[in-house]
Amino acid sequence: MQIKQTVYLFFYHLRAFFELTFKPLLGLLTVGLATSTLLLLSPHTQVAGSLILVGCIATMLWITLVRYYYAAILKWTDTRKDANSVINFPHKPKQE
């Protein structure tokens, strides 16, 4: 339960960060992919190029999954589903 609360708070408070920085991060990762392909062409820097390539691909996959499954992650980690902790507001009376 504690892990779910931590994940929920992490994703809830960083919502604006994920929404605002998704495209710039993809751009930076594309530059990283281009750099890694250039490093792979040289026989002296193939290890560094492969490490950068793997890191960029893993990071691209992670931020894409977070972007598309963000709502599902928040719903799954939301621990406020107990009847004690959910506040139900009464309906507003109609004014005539």
C-alpha cells in the first residue's frame, strides 16, 4: 500500500512536468540517437555508442509509456477508494 501511495504522489505532482516536457525530451533523445549512430560508425567508440543507443531507446520507451498510460497509472495507484477517505459532496439544490 505504501508503494502505491508513493507512485501516486510521484505521478500526481509531476503531471505538469510530463505534459510540458514530453516533446522536448523526445527531441533530445532523437539527438542522442543520432549521436549514438555516429559513435557506432567509429571502431574506437562503439561501446559508448551502443550504451547511448540503449539508454536513449529505453528512455524513449519509458516516457512514451508514461504519457499514454498516465491516467491508468494514477487510477491503479489511487488508494482513496475506501469509503472513509472519499468525500462525497451533496448535490447542489436547484434554484428556481
